Amino acid sequence: MENPLSKEEYRKRVNEKEYPIRGDYFRDQTAIIHSMPYRRLKHKTQVFFSPENDHVCTRIEHVMHVATIGATICKGLNNFGWDLNVEMAFAIGLGHDLGHAPFGHAGETALNRKLNADFKFVHEVNSYRVVQYLANKGEGLNLTYGVKDGIINHNGEKFAQYLKPSESKNDLDKIKTRDYFASSYEGIIVRFADSIAYLGRDIEDAVLAKYITLSDIPETIRDYIGKSNGDIINSLTIDLINNSKESDKIGFSDEMFEKLNILKQFNYRNIYLHPDILKYRKKGEKILEELFDYLIDIYDNNGQNYSKYTSSDSDLGVSFGRYLEKMKTLYDKENNIPRQIVCDYIAGMTDNFALEAFKSIKLPKAIKF
């Protein structure tokens, strides 16, 4: 099955350059891996807040799962005559969550509450903003169009049985909502891979946290899809390949999609809406809202006068001043919109940094003698 755009269109980047050894999409993978936003993912929540147990999934593990599952689906379909680029799918998977705020979806909720009607924080859109504009001190990562298009349209939380690529080229700077689809099969596949990746892994972590036991999983799910992360990924991936191989769209069989919705409902009821998770989400939201108010206040007082931030009454103020100085060229081009700047800064935080920043504005600085 052919993509709607030419291979040259997917490979286009803002600053054109050839990569004869690595190739375009392997270059994108390395650019993402070496970026600061990617490194921060190891300290960002997937579902379970700031885990001390190394066996609990963080955001960096999740993106690796998505990348490998997406690449596997591409390989599987290529065995049946498709012409999919495995490296492109892998790069989309690696970069798809670079725009996630700290504390998982709690961060997204908090930022939207503080942004009011100015604009909405959508982590898929922010992931594109990170790779296109924010990373590398405001210069971006210079990724290919195909990878950026897959990143901004990944939306794995919205389940669909079948999807096809957009028939026309997306104008990425104009996308502000989740109402769009990737313009490549690779992008569509990563969107499915995102859903596949978190459903089974979240069950594993919930068992470890003693929220559920394996016997709690509905029998129809255990028998048909599996009860371990590996079994669930394998069942869903194979079904997706077999049901798509002779079609012009990517999707699950009727029976698998029915079971998938049962699994999703089970996860929401027993994991995502668990009282402990909801409690930590509220605390995470409160922390980020207070950080937002604090940063807006000091920005209103100090603006772009970086010297004023060095005498801030908190470490957060000093750090924010350094960030503003580093990003001056970009924000000047964007007319220095305070809420956008503060949103960018907070969304880039790790869970741990957000906690330390919160302490720095709540506790007095030590007196130096």
C-alpha cells in the first residue's frame, strides 16, 4: 500500500542536508535521543507518579515501547508487500511524547486550567512545538516532515478500530487540536502502537502496586488477548498486521476491537480512576498551578530584564531567568507572550524538578553566613 505523499515530501526538513550514512530517519532518531527533552522523559510520569521502583514504567520506557511496536507492525506489513519505512516509524515513536508535561495527564489538565481562553495545551501539539521550535535552545531538532507529522497526530488515547492517512499534506503549524490524522501509514501505525504500548504495561505496574491481581483481569481478556504485557502486545500487534495486510487501512478485527474496549474499560475503572491515582493527580495539578502563578507574577514584574532574576527569592526564579535568556531569540520572534513562555517552561520540567521548584517557592532560602 502506498502513502498519499511522495517519499521526497516526507523527507523534507527546514534546513536541508543529506545524511548518506545514517539516512534521513535514522538521523532523526539520533537527534531525538541526544536532545534534552528526550533525556528528561526518564523522570516524567507515565501513570504512576514519581516512582522509586526502577521496575515501574516512566515516560522514556513508554516511548521506547511505542517505537519498537510501531517498527514491528511496519516490518510485519512489509512481509505482505507493503513498502513502509521502519526507521521513520521508530523515530515517530521516540519523539511522540516529548511535549508531555510533568505528572502525566495531570500536568495537561493543570496547564489548560491556567491558560484559560488564551490557547489550549495539547501534548501532541506541544510535542511538535518542542521538536520544531523549543529544543536545542530554541533552534529545534530539524526533523523530517514525515516524523513531525506523525508526532503531532499520534493521539493514542482516542481509540478507533480503523484509520487511514490524511489524503492531503497537513499544515503542521496550523494544527491545534486532536482532530487530524497523520499523512502517512507510518504515522497511523504509531498511533495504534501508542494504544497497544500502554494498555498491557499499565496492567503490569498496577499488579506491582497491588491495585489489581492477575485474576481480576476479565477472563475473556486473559483467554483471548493475554494477561502479561508481552502477551497483550503480541496479540494486538499480530491481529493488527493480519487484519490490515490486504486492506488500504490500518485496524483491528471486529472481535479484537471488542476485547480491546473491554480491556480499556477495565484499565480505566481499576487503574486510571483508582483513588490513589486521582489523589496524586490532584496534588500534581495543584503544584503546577502554583508554579504557573508564581512564574507569571515574576515575569510581569521583571519581563526580559534577566539581571533581575539573579536576585530572585527562589532557585526557580533564577532558573527561569536563565531559561528566558537562552530562549530570547525565539520568544522575541513570537512577541514574548507570557502565558506561552511559562507554559513552555513548566511543560519541559521533570516531575522531580517540579517538586524541587515547588519547595523553592514555599520554603525560605537558607541564610548564608
